Amino acid sequence: MALRMRKNKVAAPLPGCPLTACLSLIGGAWTPNIIWYLSGGPRRFSELRADLDGISSKVLTQRLRELEESGVASRTVLPTSPPSVEYALTELGHELLPAIRSIVEIGHKLKSYQERRLAESPDHGHREATLAPAEPRKTGPRISQL
């Protein structure tokens, strides 16, 4: 006998939902990492590019523009010759840091849970061989440590 469909007790998100808006911003590739590196203080484009091993100039430019347009980061042209540009977190950007730290903390717990499950599985040796990548991933977004 089929189970009856239950009604959801939570209202559907409204159009323009703040949760969706926030997650769409910080859910972009590299965006949490950029915010993380900017949390240490203002950074020039080349410094961010060096911090984020593997990011292209095009993607970094796009993400910085998105952060600036959303009010999370500010862009300052420095009066140097040649002119330099510096990026920094705004007050709103600093408010994202506790959320990013919490996500990283939960990520560590999820990773630990998955590793325990893999180690406890009866076919541990076989699964480990099929799940392990040929070589470590060298590029892509990551926040390694807090």
C-alpha cells in the first residue's frame, strides 16, 4: 500500500527570499575563499590571485565584481604609478564570516563522518580503491584551515 503524501509544514520561500539571495552569492565557486582571504585585510588583485591557487583572472574578476555589486566588498583605486586596485570587505562582508566559519566547521564534521563510515564498511578495501582519486586535486576552491 502506498504511503499518503504529507503536507509540508513550512511555508514556501517568498520570491526574492533573503536565504536564496545570500546562498546564491556565497555559493558561487571561489566566493567563500575570496571572502575568507579578504577577512585578513585589504588585498590587491595579484595578491588574491596568488592566494587562490588555480583561479583564473577572468573568474576572480567576475567574483570580485559580484561581491562589490552586492555590497560585500569594496574596491579602491590607489594613487600609485601605475594605478593599483585594492579590495576589502565591507561591514556587510564581515558579517558573513561567522556563517562561513560555521559551514567550514560542519564540513569538517561531515568529512570525518564520511571517513568513519568508509573505514567501518565491510568492503573497506574495495571501496577505498574505487573512491580514491588517482592524484590529489590541485585546483578548485577550498578553505583549508581556519
